[in-house]
Amino acid sequence: MNRQQILIVDDEEVNRVILGEIFRDDYDIIEAPNGQEAIERLKENDNIVLICLDVVMPILDGFGVLEYMKENDLLNKIPVILITGESVASSEGRAYNYGVADVMHKPFYPHIVMRRSSNIIELYQNKINMEQKLKEQEEKILAQESKSRKNNEFMIDALSAVVEFRSLETGDHIKRIKYFTRILLKYMAKYFPKYGLTPEKIDQIARAAALHDIGKIGISDAILLKPGRLTEEEFETMKEHTTIGCEILKNFRQNEEEDDEFFQYCYDICRHHHERWDGKGYPDQLVGDEIPLCAQVVAIADVYDALVSNRVYKGAYANNVAYDMIMNGECGQFAPDVLECFELAKEDFFNIVEVIKMFTFV
């Protein structure tokens, strides 16, 4: 393993020799007679742990070296001891503004230089090691979170697929709902920043959308698979899938006192994705902004997908027909802001349907 290096920068050879002798037993010594050559040595070597830097030098002075190090983000990685024959406070202040670790005045005493230098090197090495450990820990945590998220998403999709298979659907419904929801939310974030939709929230809501119909597990096949219009009584039973789903979600929740944003998105979407802006939805007849935003967005995504998909009780509408039906209020009233984003996302919705069709093999 290569020994650590100390770079000594001074235009007077005698000073370089004296400083070199102080460190030579423990470090490899690199020398430079001016600031320009010091920069070349910095570029050539990657194991420098300290720079002893003179101020007044030909070609490029010590502050020129500090400027280079600042521009290349080196001052946080390599400590610099500025060695100067001047005792001008303004020069010292300027040096410390750059972030030098210490300032020493000529003539210097070897044992003092050695002690102060050793302390500075140890401090910086501990700092670098700590930052590396923190970085490794962060990467490990992120990897664990990514694995956990993938496992959770797999379970969510698997559970949601059970509902789709019971409904004789192909499995594409959940894919499209997640895509549609994500697209609408991105438009919402861009054009309606008042809702505070961050990338993390968008991701959570899109994943939670997969569970919007989980309550259909509790609806009988006679109603769920009926190839025709439901009676009023049957429709009332079908409406119960919203509250059944919420009960299922609550049974899966481990800690009811925990503030779990993702669970709340799942719960609100499951319960309220059939609510309508004018209060004519179900199960709670919420009006306007009483409806959680996540449920408002999934509501349009769900209705649009239902319209463009084949179901046991109907055929699929063309993309443009489904779009017009929603915009004209034929499928109930939706939030104006969400409708505006749906209008902006029109082509995106059309493209998703067509692309998924291309890769769906019957």
C-alpha cells in the first residue's frame, strides 16, 4: 500500500528541505517551487493528506492554489497549512475565508509544525472516514428500502390481481390505473403547486391506487360477474366494496397509532374513489374538496379505464368517446382542477391505452 503524501509548496528550497525532513519518516514528500507546479502535483497524485503552502511565490502564489482547490472542491478533502513570513491580519483572514486548516509564520519550529500537522491530518482523516461510513450506511439503508418497497409493491399488485381475476379482467386494469394516476398527478404538481405534490407523494399515491377496488373480494360472484345492468338492490350491495376494502386495509395495518401516509392514501382512495364533486357519489356523499385529492385523481383514472375497457356488462368505448363522456359530465362531476389536468393529459392517456394493447396477447 502506498504511503500517504504531503505536498510542500515553497519557492525557497531550504524551507522545502526543512519541512521535508520533519515529515519524511512518516510520509512521502512531494515538492513544488511555485503555485503552478503545485497544481500539477495535485493533479498527478491522489494520496495527498496535507499541503504546506507558502504565500509569496513566483508564477502563481499561494492564494492562486487555494482558488484552484476551491473551484475543484478540494479544500474539504485535503487540509492546507498556510506558511507565511507575513503577519498581516488581512492575509490570514483571507486564508481562513478559503478554509485553510491553519496558518503558521516563519521561522517555524519543527516540533510545533509536526504536532499541529499530525492533529490536522488525523482530524481530516477521521472526518473523511466518518463521511464514507455515513455514505455506506445511507446506501445500505436505501438498498434495504428499495428491496422492501419492491416486496410491498409485489404484494399490493398480487392482492389487487386477485380482484381482477375474480372480475374476469386481464390484469391490465391495475397497470393502467397506476399509469393514469401518476400522469395526472404530475400535471397537478406542475400546474397546481398549491397541492404540494412531491415526487415521493406522487409515487405513494400511484402505488396506493392499485388497491382501489380491493373490497370487491367481498362481493358475491352473482353481482360482480353479472353480464347486465344491476338492480337497485344489487347496486347498493356493489357500493359496499368501498367500505369492505377499508375494513380489509385496517385489518392489515400493524399499528393504528402510527402516522402512516401511505396507509392513509390507500384508505382514502379505497373509500372515496366513487365520490363525486357535486356530492352524488358514494359511500359518504362528500362534496367538493371534502374528497381527498388522491381519491379525486383515481376517480377519473378509474372511470376512464372502465369506459375504454371491455367488461362483462359492456364493450369498450373509443378513447375520444370516453374522454368526451367524462368532460361532458356524463359520468358524474369531477374536481375542476383534476379535469383540467385530465384535459392536458388527454394524449398521454390515449397513448397508454394503445401501447398496452400492443403488448397484450390474447
